[in-house]
Amino acid sequence: MDPLALTLIELGAVVFCLGMLARLAGRIGMSPIPLYLLGGLFFGAGGVIKLEGMHEFAHLSSEIGVILLLLMLGLEYTAAELVTGLRRSWQAGVLDLVLNFLPGAILAVLLGWGVVGAMVMGGVTYISSSGIAAKVITDLGRIGNRETPVVLSILVFEDLAMAIYLPILTATLAGVSFAVGLQTVGISLAVVTVVLLVALRHGHHVSKAVHSENSEVFLLNLLGAALLVAGLAAAMQVSAAVGAFMLGIAISGATAHNATRILEPLRDLFAAIFFVVFGLNTDPSTIPPVLGWAVLLALATATTKMLTGIWAAKRAGIGVPGRFRAGAALIARGEFSIVIAGLAVASGVVPAELAAMATAYVLIMAVTGPLAAKYVEPIVAMLRRPAKPPAVRTADGI
């Protein structure tokens, strides 16, 4: 068959299936991310059907998906909100980092994946899914709850930590020398600092440069700027994803709101392809050997996220139900965990089992997180309900 025809047929079939999976996820009230990963496993290497024609397009599309994911994440915050959130949540953020990075790192060392594997798995288990957390909070009507700012502050801290972690990870995976790696981290920190200063003082100029009343022009400006900044960041040995994230932070006000509305369908399309491509590159036969470890890791890190949320909410003076709601909202892992694992697998310096572990882990956590957030409150209420006093027996036996 003609290669172009094969690519179009495979791409059309995959995108159509993604739509069906997203519809199914919406009907059962869960994130579509696990279904996208399962779809990739079904069509990928070692799956039931192997796709041969769409590899080049899928690779570039998945890269664009990561850029749009991080750009949209940056659009959710202003520079002032980031600085305020960092001041408010740094103690809870440090606790979150320690409690949730260590389980993944320790397991990687136990499995013999070395320092690089430990660094990758630590990142996979550390970062909560901002997308899933935000959707769960919105769907459950908890935006106005007292614990919600605590949750968002921790998520902001994690996103800032990723802006430092990703360049370090990229340099480590590239196998550069310590001096070059230090230079890369220094450049990354300088870029983050400069962007925050520009966003705080001159964010309206950045917003004005991309804004247009014409939606077509606005979309082209946004997408072009995101790809340009991501490419420049990658050229400076800073993660392209971080470049897109920092651009999103620099855009503020009504421009950020309109940008989110315009970019959301495009983000959803390319992000879905990104998750499918990760699944395509993972052999399903490698998952069963690590499934037990993935379940154990999921149990451990669900507990540590709960502890993080409970401790942070308690410090904010929030009652017991709100503390547990905060912890449950942080459990889900998703897009960032797969981004980290994808970078590692693409480098070729980590074992294939790591991709299988990350896939199984995210599948479990992306399903468990929303369920825990939904049912934690009635469970806590049931446990705190006072026991009925024993019946008093009278002389009549009543």
C-alpha cells in the first residue's frame, strides 16, 4: 500500500478510537488518560495490532502534545500567583518532595536501575497530575472549599520544581559532564528567574504581542510562539517543555483566559496522541513482571500524598474532612509522570522495564486518584460517626 495512504488510514483509525475512548471515559466519570495508554498498548509493539505507517507523524505530534500540555499549565497561573503560592506552600512542598520522590527512587535502586533510573522513577512518583486534580475539584464542586487553595499551592510548588528538575534530568540522560550539567541547570534557573521577572513587570507586553481579536490570528500567534520558545529552550539545553511552561506564565489576564479557550481542543488532540505514542512504545508483555511492584508503589505513594495533603491542610487550620479531601485530591498521577518516563525511554539509557513500570503505575494512579477524591469524604464521615449507645434494659426487658 502507498505509504501516505497507510499513514492516513492508521492515523484516522487511531484518532477515531481516541474519540470513542474519551466518550467512554466521560460516561463512567474518569480521566481518559488510562484509556489512551491502554489504546497505545493495544496498537503498539507486542500489542494485538501493530501500526507501521504513522511513526514519524506520531513522534512529532507527541512532542507538540507535551509542549501544549505545559503551555496550558503555565496559562493557569500568573507570576504573582506562583510567587505567592511558593511562599505559602514551600514547607508542604518540601515535605511532598521528600515523601513522594523517595519511594520511586528507592524502588529503582532495588530493581538495579541505577542512579539515572532512580532519578527518573522519583520524578514519576513525585509529581501529581494537575490536570486530573483540577478536573476532580471542579467536577465535585469543591472550588470554593477551604482546602482547595492548599491543594493548588502544592501543585504550583510541584510545577516550579519541575522547571528545575526537567533540565537536570535532560542533562543526566544526555550523559554530559558535571560541568556541562551544572551549566545547563544554571541556564535553566536563569531563564526561569528572567521569565518570572518579565512576567511580573511586563507581562502585559507579552500578552499584547500574541493577542488578537481574530481567533485565527490569535491561534497562529500562540502556537507559533510556543513552538519557537520551546525550540529555543531546547537549543540552550533547557527542556522544551519548560520553555512552553514559562511562556504560559508570561501570558496573563484576559489573554490567558482566551488562549486557554482557543488552545484547549488542540491540546486535547495532541496530548491524546502523546499518551497513545507512549503506549505504542511500551511492550505489554513487559508489564506483568513489574505489575506487583507497580501496585506496591501505588499503595505507598497514595499514602504519602494523603499524608502531605493532611499535614498541609492541618497547618492551614482546616478540619478533618477537609484534610482528607486535600490529600485525596493529590493522589492522581498522569501527564507529567508520562512526560518524565517518555524522556527517559527516548534517551535509551534506562531499561525497557522502566517504561512498563511507569505505564502500569500511571494506569493505577490515574484511576485511583479520582475515585479516592470522590469517596474519601463519606468514608471519613462514616468512620467519625459516633457509635450508638447501648440500649438500656429495663425491668420489663425493653
